[in-house]
Amino acid sequence: MSLFFNTANGLWTHCFHSLSLSYLSYLASISTAQMGRGRIQLKRIENNINRQVTFSKRRSGLMKKAHEISVLCDVEVAVIIFSTKGKLYEYSTDSSMEKILDRYERFCYAGKDLTEASLLQSDGEAWCLQYHKLKRKAESLQKNERNLIGEDLDSLTAKELHNLELRVEDGLRKIKAQKNNVLFDSIADLKIKEKMLQQQNSAMERKLKSERAAAAAAVATARTLQREQVKQQRLKSTSSVVPNLNIGYLI
């Protein structure tokens, strides 16, 4: 539910579930009014029928109060209500609802445009200052870089040249120290790799010796089996040529 007011001097007020001090007093009187056995609690009515009856009564009272305040205070009032089922209820003073809403939108967006314009202006100034600050910093860094490689030295004073010399010497010391660290790290890595290769070579040598020993044992076993087979064959051949002697009597 939305309510809109326009006073004679052009001041707009937009509120939800409130009309003015007089209407707030009206709501307060309703919330504390006696109905039945006790006071009405400001919470959702669970019973559908009771909720619809209350909505109908309160809607009529709201429309009546909106009309009263428009007449008594000579203001333009617009009331828009949507029920839970989506049905529209509205009230406006003698001027049409469209006219009141149009004036309300113009008033709101005018203030919003002014606020956004001021924010954009302040943001633009801040960005401009930040841009120039970063630009000066970039130019200074570029000049220092050129000085470090020996360029654009004509504009420097003796003190600036001395400071530049100290910076270069300090930079060279750091470069040499870093170079030594890199070399030491490389040597350490090479030693580790060398040790790993030696271990791999030792493992390969042990494996080759084991394989050679196994191969030699296999050859020896094969030769032994071959000699046994030859011996067995010779024994068979010798036993096959021995003559049979039959001892007996002739009759």
C-alpha cells in the first residue's frame, strides 16, 4: 500500500502505511481500540474470513481519512492498495491519479539527478587527482630508470649524481650477492643430481652382476643336465650289446 501527499507549497511526502501525524494518531487509536474481549494485536490475522472483513473495514476507513485530510488540509492525496489476491483499490483527490504520480516521479527523480550529478562531479575530481598523481609517479620512475642506465644525466646536480652513484654501487653489490646465491644453489643442485646418478649407476651395476650370476648358474645347470643325459644314453647303449649266455645240457 502506498500513499502520496502534495501540499499547497509543493512539498511531497511518500510513506507506506502512514498518512500524516493525524493519520498516525488514527492508526494508534485503532491499534489500541477494544474489540471483543481484548486489544487487537498488530499481527497477521490467520482466519481468512476475519482477515477479509478487517481488510474491507480498514480500507474504507483509510479511504475516508484520506478524503478528510485532503479536504481539511487542502492537499493532494493518492492512495494505492493491492489486496492479497492482487485486486487494486485506489483513491485520489479531484486531480487524477496519473497527474499526482507524475508530479511525484518528477519530484523524486529531480532530487536523485542532483544527487547523482554532485556525486559524479566529486568522483570525477577525485579520479582526476588520482590520475595526475599516478602520472607524476610514472614519469619519476621512468626518469630514475633512465638515470640508472646512464641516460639523461645532464640535468642532475653533483649531489644527485653522487646519490645515483651510491645507488648504482649498492645495486651492483646486491646483484653480485644474488648472482653468487644463484650459483651456489646451482652447484648444490648439480651435486644432488650427481649423487642421484651415482646411486642409480650403483643400482644398475648390482642388477647386472645379479643377472650375470643368474645366467652363469643357468648355463652351468644346463651343462650338468646335458652331461647326465649323455651318460644315461651311453649306459643304455652298452647294456644293449651284451650277449645272452644260455647254460644247459644237450640230450
